[in-house]
Amino acid sequence: MPATQDTSNKAIIRRFHDALGGGVELIWQTIDEVFAPDVLFHAPVPTGATGTQALKQVWPVLLRAFPDLQVTVEDVIEERDKLVSRHTVSGTHLGEYMGVPPTGKAIVYNEVFICRFANGRVAEVWGFVDVLSQMRQLGLVGGP
């Protein structure tokens, strides 16, 4: 039996996650392949951009701040046209982030994304990132 390309929603998201270690150009190229150009992104994106342009602006900021950024996929759950992906993110704060100069601190935080697919691409994303944990680890707010 000839090999067939896996075009499931899980495979599409796996392509994006695999690109995350390949630098900004590969990430941008993969965004264009995986996400609909007018993808609706329901998460704070401080760029003011929309669609794939908003996603493309997020990654250079993250990679400048955390050049060793690692996204570990913990769970992926798919049903019909939706997929939920839970990640652990880690990196060392070596560049400016959210107005904070580099601290040299290693941080670890969690995030969850829900994606809706249409026509073989991500059409809508809801993102939940533990920004409070980021801020605590960078020393911006107190707490455990």
C-alpha cells in the first residue's frame, strides 16, 4: 500500500510545532501554509495586526526575548473541526520582553490553544497563556 500524506488536523498542527525550532523564516512560511490568511485570533496580540500578520509579528518578539524558546506539546485532542493543544513553554530571558530588559532568568509556563479548522487550515484560534506565571518568574509581580 503506498504511503499517503497525513492531512488530519493533528498533522497540520504538528507541522506548525515542528517549524518552531527552525527560526523565524520557517515559522512564517509554515504560518502561511497552515493558517487561513484571515485567521481569527482570540488572544491578546499586542501588535494591532490581524490574521496571519498578527501571528507573524508574535514570533520575532518571543524569539528575541527567549532565543532558546522550547514549546513542548503535552496533549493534543481532536474532535470534528476543533483541536485542543496544551503546551509547556520554556526559555531563558535574554532579550527585552513586554518592556522588561533581559534578566537572564529561565522561565517555564503553560498555554492552551483551541483551533477551529476549515478547508484544511486553521481558521480560528483561542489562546490561553499563563502570562501571570511569566510575570512572576521575571520578577514583575509577587506571589508563589
